[in-house]
Amino acid sequence: MIEDSFNGLFVIDGAKSRRDFPGMLGMGMSYQISSKVRTELDFNYFFQEQADWGTVLTGTGEQEYSELAGNCWSLGASLIYQACSRLQLSGGFIYTKFDFQDIDLYYTNTGAFEVLYSDNLNLGLGFSYEILKSVKLNLGFSTTLWKDETIKALVAFPWMWMFKPIMLAMLWLSVWIYHSKSLSENRQGGKPPRSLVYL
């Protein structure tokens, strides 16, 4: 659970951000090509739009984060080769497809960064070796490939733009007060004015 509010811009103690696990449909099959070669196929579909991930305020009202994310699916395949009675070699891939409805607005959610944010392909190789009848060693290597994408930095609340000029005005006012106080002190003490950089 992430305790935050206003998408990380302000934090309120005790506020909750939901991140329910979505419903998933999974299917798979295995086919023995020969006595030493087997292939496997796997498909998973994630019903993310039906999950409760909270809402975000926009110029048109509230929107569900899960609807902004859209649904997601993955397709995987592997090939297994029985090199000998104790050694088994394998290789495969998993392709994951994201169906974002609004990727920029979705990533205003502070809990949204636990996955890759673009379609990706995972490649893997591995082997297993039976050391003893009850002991088997499994080792594997995988790498993930994806296309770089740029996500625009959005502020979830459209009225937040007004804070920038207010903050600049407050900064200018504080500098002006400091400068005025400095000039007043220097005139009384006969010292040269302190240096000041105008913004």
C-alpha cells in the first residue's frame, strides 16, 4: 500500500492508494515433438481495466487509473531439448503488449512504476542438470528488449499551473525585502551595500 495523496504532490497521513491485482486469464499447451524435443505455448490476458487502482482528477472530472492503463496480454513459447538422461536445455521468449489509453496521465500515479512502460520482448536460455535423483540444478539467463519512449511530465491537477507564478512572486518579494533591509542597515552603518543578483 502506498500512503500518498494528490499523486505525490502532497502527502496526507493515512491516505490510501489502491493497487489491486487485476483478474487474469491464462492458457497453455505442451506438445512432444519427439522423444527428446518438447515445445510449450503460453498466453495470459490481464483485465486491468476492471481493477480498482483509484482515480485521478482531470479537467473533465475523475478518471479511473485502470482505464487509463488499459488491458494487457502476453504470449510466450519455449523449446526444451533432453540432451541426455540428466541434462535438459531450454530456450524461449515472452512478448508483452500494453494497451494504454493515456500513458502520460497514467504515470502521474506514484504507484505506476513497477513495470516496463512499453511493449517488450523477453528472451531466455537455461538448463537443468540432475545431480542426484532428488537434487536438480537449474540455471537460466534472460534479457528484455524494448523501444525507448518519452513520457510527458503531466500534473494531474490542471489548476496546479498557478503555483509557479505564485512561487516566483514570493521569491522575488523575499529578495526585495532582504535587499531593502540590507540597504537600510548599510546606510545607518556607512557600509557598502551587500551584493545582490536580480532574477
